[in-house]
Amino acid sequence: MNEFFYYLIQSSGILAAFYVLYFLFLRNERFFAEIRWFLMMSIVLAVFLPLVKIPYTVLVEASQVNVSSDLSVGDWIAGSIPEVMSDNKTFYSIPVLLMGIYLMVSLVLLIRSGIKVWQIWSMIVGKEFVEKDNCKVILLDEKIPAFSFFGYVVINRGEFENEELRNIFIHEKVHALQKHWIDLLLVEILSIVFWFNPFVWLFQIAIKQTHELLADDGVIARGFGIGQYQAILINQLMGAEVVGLANNFNHSINKKRMIMMSKEKGPKIRRYKLLFMIPVVAAVLVFNMKAIKVHAQEVEIVEIQNSEKVKISGLILAENNKPTAGAAILVENSAVGTVSDSDGKFELEVAKDANIRISFIGFQTRKMAVEDFILNGNKENNYFLKIKLKSQKGEVLPSEGNDWSSNEKVKKNKFDENEIFVVVEDMPQFPGGNKAKLEHIAKAIKYPKEAIDKGIKGVVFVRFIVSKSGSIKDVKVIRGVHPLIDKEALRVIEEMPNWIPGKQNGKKVNVAYTLPVRFGTNDKGGVEKVAVTKKDNIVFINGKKAYNMVDNMPKFPGGHLEIQKFLARTLVYPKVAQDNGIQGRVFVSFIVNKDGKVSDPKIVRGVDPSLDKEAIRVVNSMPQWEAGKQDGKPVNVIYTVPINFKLGKGNDASIQIEKVKSE
């Protein structure tokens, strides 16, 4: 919706710029055909120029051979459960209200225009016509002003047969033969879409005025005296307008038309003013250019290849062979993927030569080639395969994406006895922000010559701790490629300047962070470069955008302690679960919307329908949160809360609300 509004604003601005050119330089000129071309081309350019996006690359010289970090995937943090995201807005939000008003006015104008066209059409369709001078003429007995539309001239029979009034027919014939009705329809459509822009209505007036000047010029060019013609125009002035959309003979009989008839045509060189359109077009194209900054000598933007696609499907199983709901299935080196449903099943359309990664809390991330599905899967059922995940042993390692779905702590760090968080209310930041961090990595990395010679490439995943003081500690490779480039990735991260530390409940804390660093070589042995993007911490799942992590995470009123108190006093242990000894931990994900309201709760990992239902009920009853922010703007953020339903002796119920952090 925001993109649509942005398009309308940009298009309106272009239209305004073109009208200013017309008003300042062209409205008093006599090359009417060229002015008509200018006005119509202005409309076409205003509609289509905002859709043109031109990427370009800026090269930044470096003293060493550089390779950029893996900027196309973003900063990844431990324990990923990507969620499907939709821009959930309440019915009374400002964008929705604006869109409603816009559509309502547009609908009214569309109906009005439809009535105009129908009125004209009803006067033309089924009527007998005569052909004169290659023009179809419909003769009416009613005393109406002559007009033309759809290539027809509609005129009173008496005026048509009166030789003294022949110039009235000539005037309308010019309209018909030059197809002015097409211009009128286009500008009418434009006024429906851009009704809020005053320049649209000025354009409509300018185009109709130009049509009349063209028709007047056509009459005079055929030898009719200017004085006689002007007298007929004045006599017609009192005639009633038939329909506003058509070219009427008596349309806008004003002083300007009288003056322009007598005005001499200027030299052809004055048509150079039409070229003023070029700077406007150039300015718009420059405005729509997107800079892609890379650091090195050769540029190769990494994109998903448009290879042949295939639909695959599968069933995700845990070690106990139970279906796993909410497992993330992501296409490698992209942000495309899906999640398994409540039965552990998934479907995904993907390129045949791609790889996918399957991850879930507490399980090892599994990499599979799409080719495995094609060779081993059930072809009749979208190459269906059963996939078993292995549980993680010891410390939980990061996998793709960002998640904050449980209260488990990351293992205590050796340098400090303080707790290490994976996700906090205010995440640590590199000085200057994310873009500065990416540029720093790109400048700092020295691609080992031996690795280049051997064609060693890949993505090295480095995890480190941003301490309470902002210093970088405990740097280690959690998924390497080769010692040569693993070592270089470690060096770059270790030599980073101090960060702005993360905060939890207003206090500085230690935060675990994971960065992917991509090393690559092209076929000629040069260094492969990657485009800088702004899609960090965004996952596209089934075509929908999801924020897994933002600069400022959403906050429950009063902080984490209050959310625990709220859940503790609101949750009711279902009696049926108590009677049957059912207990366990339920993971509930939901969306904290831009306005702070909670919506779309769903069970990421359930225990029993009765417990799952109670968890959903409580989430739906939550009060309004403080919305999360990305780049200073409120955004929709996925949040996950783990709730532990536990039975004591004699099936006494207790509900443990765990801290909302990451596993």
C-alpha cells in the first residue's frame, strides 16, 4: 500500500513538472500539433517513469584484494523459526483510511465518466450516418451544438446543410480525423486515478484548449475568413454543452482562441522548447537510480539464477519420528522459503540446481540438494520425501534467520560469568549502523592469494560476543569452508572496533551475534563481489515479508517482568489436561503490529490441543505493546513466547512463564 501511495506521489510530481514547462514555454506558441504531442507524452511519461528503476554500481578503490561480506542474507542469529508475515493493519489505521477515501472518490469519478461515455454512445449507436470528406456524420433534427467523439461528427441537420455554416462541420471534422477523442479518454482516466492532483485537471483543460486551437487552425487553413469564423463562434456561444467529455464546437470560446487565430506562426526554431522535456525525464531517471557500492576492481552482482524450477514436498520428522511443525525450509543463498505445517508437511517451488536448508529449534540444520528430491522422491506427489532431523548436542549453534522463541540461555561465556543473550530489547549496533558495518567488512577483508589460486570460496559463519563494554570477544567459526578463508574471517571480526552494546531492561548486557562472510571467485579468477542490500533480517516466505529482528524490539508494557506476570495471572490450566496428566512447553508466535496490537497468534510447537488453545486465548487477550522499530520506523515484528504447563504431585497444576529470549 505504501509503495502505491509513493507511486501516486512521484507520478503526480512528474505531471506537475511537465505542466509548469507547458505553462511557461508552450501555451502561447502556435505549433499546436507539437504541443499536443508534448501534453500526451507528458501523461505517458508521468505514468510509466516512476516504474523505471535503474541500478548502477559505484566502485571504491581498495589497497588490497577485497571481498564483501555476505550482504545478501543479513545478520543471522541463533535458533531460526522464520514465520510468514503479513502487513496486518486494523481497519481504522491511517493508510487504510486514506486508501478507502482514495478508492471511494475514484469510484465516483469512474461512474461519472462512464455515464458521460454512455450518453455520447447512446447518441451515436444505431443512428444513420453519411460519409463526407472521409468522415462519418450523424445528422440530428434536435438543435444541439455540434460535437465529435469516437470518430463521428454529430451535428444539427440544418447547420450541416447550410453552406454559410460549413466551417462548423470542418471544425468538428478536424477533431474526428485527428482522433482527439483518444486524448480525451486518456486524460479522463488520468483524472480518475490522480484526482487529488490539481495539475491533472489543468492538463485536461490544456489538452481541450489545444484541440480547439488545432480545429480552429484547420478551419482557417481551408480558406475560411477569420472574421466570419469568429462571428459564427460568438453566435454559437449561447448553445448548451451536450456532454463535457466530447469535443464541442462552442467549447471554451474565449479571448485566447480569438487571439491565437490572428497570431502569426513563429519560426520553426522555436520548437526547441519541446526539448525542455528531456531534463525532466533525466532528473526522474537519476532520482530512480539505486547505487550499489562495492569495494574492488571487478563487479559481479550475485542473484538467484533463473534456472528451471520444480515443486518439491516433504514431511519433517523429529528423532522420535513425530511430525515437526514450524520447521524452516529455506533456499540456500536466498531469502525464499516456507515452514512446515501442523502435520510437519511442506511444499516449495525452487530451482532444480538449488540447495535447501531445514532448521528447527533444538535440532541440527540439515542441508539437502533439490536433486535429492528429484532422484529419490515420489514424483507423483511433488517428489515427496520424509526428512528426519537430528537433535543438537551440547551448545546450540546458530542457523539461518533470526528467532527469539524460548527462554534457554546461551552457554556461559568463559570471559565473564554474566548471562549471554541472543536477542535483547535493544540489539548491539556497529558504529554508524548496519551499512557502515558491511562496508567495514568489505574494506577489511584480504582474500588470501592461495585461496584465490585454488578457487576456494564459500560462506564462513562467525559467531562472537558483543560484550557489555561493546568489545568483541569469543570469536569463533561455527561453520567454516577452508582454513585459509576461515582464518581471514576470524581476523576481520576480531579486529572490529567496539560496538554500541545491547541493552535488556535498560541495562547493558552481553549479546551473541552471528555474521556470514562470503568469499568467492569468478570464472576468470577475479574476486567475486556482492551487492550491498538493505534486506538484513528480512525473510521472504511464500512471497511475504517477515521481520525476524529489528533495531528496537517490541516491548510489553512494563517489560519482561510484566509480561510474565500477565501470563501467570491470565492463563488457566485446562481441567481436561490436568485430569489426563498432560503437560509440556507450548511455543506461541504472534505478530506485534506497527500500532502495537497483537495479532495472528499460532502454535509454533504444541503439546496438546487443550493447552495449545489456552495459550492462543491468552495471547489474543494481550494489551497493546510498544511497537518494534527498524530504521526509526514502526514495523510488524514476529514474537514468540514459550509457556511451560507443568503438573506436580497429585496432578497439581502449575504454569511456568519463561523469559522471552532465544534458544
